[in-house]
Amino acid sequence: MPNSFSQALLSWYDQNGRKDLPWQKDINAYRVWISEIMLQQTQVTTVIPYYQRFMTSFPSVKALSEAPLDEVLHHWSGLGYYARARNLHKSAQIITQEHKGQLPASVEDLCELPGIGRSTAGAICAIAYQQHASILDGNVKRVLARYQTVEGWPGKTGISKQLWELAESYTPRARVADYTQAIMDLGATLCTRSKPACPSCPLKKNCKAGKLDDPTIYPGKKPKKTLPVKAIQMLIIEQADSTLLLQKRAPQGIWGGLWGFPEISLEDNPQSWCLLQLQTTTATLTRWPNHRHTFSHFHLDISPIHLKLGHLPQQIMEGDRWLWYNTANPAAVGLAAPVSKFIKQLKTG
């Protein structure tokens, strides 16, 4: 059964697989690593332009390790899950210092690096190093859970263990790189989350879920929970020269290491904040419509307040934590998603 599974998948891949994606050219461990991290919880079409810009600016482990974190986050702005970028930067420095600039060539050693889990390590070893290593990303979980009707949510330890056993039993020793690309492709293009194209699937003959009325019941869904809501005011403070005040966020937590507008509680007075922090008054105050930004573990309700300063601030507010951001000639820094949205809104009126 495992042999027929991989043979059917590889035959399909030879005819229908995607072979012209940017990270499938000039394959090496670094290029595979960057693509695998970017593709976590992000679709291929979204990743492609980010990947191309990233590789142009940081073509090697050394280039990435030597780049300022702000510049790395700037290239990541809009992709979300910013811990991925911070971990890439940190890992690049470790690889440069401890591994002579070469990514380790074993799953175990790769998993020691920040942000690299078992599946990502398996992909690097299989695709870049042609080793017999298995992967289990979201696409592969879906394919395997449907093929063997594995019940339950893959996030549960027992279900994950069962799927890993299947992944390892189906991974062939020959053409492992092609097989790895093939099973990811199948999940991304045919065995999709909704409306899977079962009649076109190369595994349809033996797929157990494919014989059911609704194969999408596999894999099991993550148990739903009500997300808590947090609310803040976000201060869009503008000087007469149209520069905007940005504050660097703490390295950890939401939007860690990115630049954003100052935040205050709903009870605080925006004008009082300006008077206290900038020692200046505001000429105008405009409340914009509320904006909800949803994270994996809570909703953030943002009340944007646009404040135009009446006088130049007495406090300069520069240094490592503060920046007067010129929208006409923007600094290469990483911006939180709502901040980019509000700056664009400000520029377009």
C-alpha cells in the first residue's frame, strides 16, 4: 500500500505538479528553509512576491544574519505571524556563528534552531539534501487524514502521532524530494480544505474519505472557542511636515519588534497624552471608524484617533524606541498591519 501510494502520487506529479515556483529553482537548503517558513499558514500566491523580494535582499544565510532586524521585519510586513521573521533572523545568526554558514543536514540538528519544527526540518532534508525524511504540514495532514479516514483534530497529540506514522510509512526512499513536493502540491491544489477535486485525484482508488458523501469531515476541526476582546485607542499623531510618530514595540508579544502608533486605553485622553509625552497641544482631533484585528487567541478592537499637532513637540521622541516616520520617504522598518492600513488611509484621504 505505501509503495502504490507514492507511485501514484509521483506519476501525478510528473504530469501535473508545480515545478516553476521561485523556491524550486536553484535549490539549496537556505532557499528551501525560507520558503517553508513563509508558507506556514500562508498561501503560495501571497508568498511568491514576498519570497522574491526577501531573496533579493537577503540572498544567503550570511546576508540575513548581518541584516538589521528592522530591515528583516520590513520585508515581512503584511505576511503576519512575525515571530517567523524574528526566528529566521536569530537562526541565521546561529548558523553563521556555530555551523559555518551552512544549515545543518539532519532533522535533529535543524530542530535545535529557533522556529524550525519537525516538518520544516524534514522538508529541508528531503528537498535540499535528498535525505529520507518525512513532512507533515497542513496540506499533508489533510491528505493523510482523508486517505485513511483518521478521526479527530490533528492538533491533538494522539492524532498527530498517528499521522506522523502514516507520513513516514508512505515516504519513499527514491525521489524523496519530488515526493515531498508532490504531496504538498496535492493538498494545495486538489485535496483542498473545501470542495476537494476528488475525481481528479491520483489517490482516489484507495482513498477512504473520497468514497464518502462528504470527504471534508476529515481531518477533524479544531474545537471552537470564543475569543476574548481587547480594546485600545491608537494615536495617529501627525506633525506639520506630515511625519507620523511611531513607537517600537517590545521584542516579544503581538507585533513583536515592529513599529506602531502609540496606544492608550479607552479611558485615557489622547490630548492629555500628547501634552504629557510631547509637551505640545493638538490642533485637531478626528476619530476614525473602529477597526477589528483578529489574532489567533483574541480580537483587538482599535479606535484610531488622528491628531494633528498645533506646535512642534518640545520632546524630540527619537532614539531606539521612537521614530518620526516620513510617509513620502519611508524608513525601511517593519510595520504592524493596521498601521500600514492607517498610513495608506491617511495618504489617500
